[in-house]
Amino acid sequence: MDEDLGYIARFKSGDLEGFEMLVKKYQGKALNIAYSISSNLSSAQDIAQEAFIKIYSSLHSFRAESKFSSWFYRIVVNASYDFLRKNKYQPVSLEDSACHGLSLIEDNPDPLVKELVGWALSKVPFKYRSTLILREIEGLSYGDISMALGVSVGTVESRIFRGRKILKGILMGKGVLKDAL
């Protein structure tokens, strides 16, 4: 049995530790996604908390028709959308941006590169940015992204292609990239 399904079964039988194990396993991913979308650590923490509240309240209705991780990503992305809409969110400036959660660039020792890539990612239009984050940072397959966002695989492919192109243009404009991304 899938580890996540085991935790869910424990939770559904009344063992709250099942939910705690899911939180421990996915809290970093929730924060990464929310931070990558909002570019603000405080907002990301609020988004992640809201996502886990939604997961807690609806976990009893999870039917395992798709992987838990796909369901989880969908809730976090939707919580991010809701947060941005409610707060009429504006991306933060380069000076305010910190890229602590971006696993895509964590191996780069240069903090300026991390900051520039995080800033550039925040400038990518949301529908492309969310798809890029799920693919490049979280490592989801195109099929999983399709399920998480509720769009076709073709749309996922198109958004990733366009998102990479936009991100590349932004980074080239700042002199961070000279070649292909």
C-alpha cells in the first residue's frame, strides 16, 4: 500500500498521527510552492497553513481516484490562487525578494543568482509560473501537473514551453543568462 494511503487510512480511522505524518512529509513542498508563487515567505506560510486546513477538513472525502500528491498540489495551488485574488497581490521588488525555498537553484552558491532567479520567476505570468514551479521545482510529471491544475497535458506542455521562454527572456534581459535555459 502507498505510504500516503496508509496515513490517510490511519486518519480516517481516528488516528490524528496519520494527518501529522502527511503534514511532516508535505509541509516543505507546500511552503516551496506557495513561496514560489507569492515570492513572500510570510504569505507562503499563510497559504501553506490554509492549504493544510482545507486538506484536514476534506481528507475524509479523499477517494484515492488519483494520487494524494496530485490532490495535495491542486489544493496548494488553489489556495495560492485564492490568496493572490483576495489580496490583489503584486509581486515584490528585487530588493524584497529572497529565494530560500527554491530547490531549483539551491545548489548554486551565489546568493545573487538565487535572488535574481527568484525575482525573475515572480515576474512570469501566474499560469505559466505555477506550471513551471510544479515541473521544475517540485519535479512533477506532466500528467501529475495536468491533474493538479485541472488542465490537459497539452496545455501543461504549452505553459511550460512558454513559461521557460518568458523566464529565459527575463533572465537574459538582466544579463544572468547568455545562452539557452
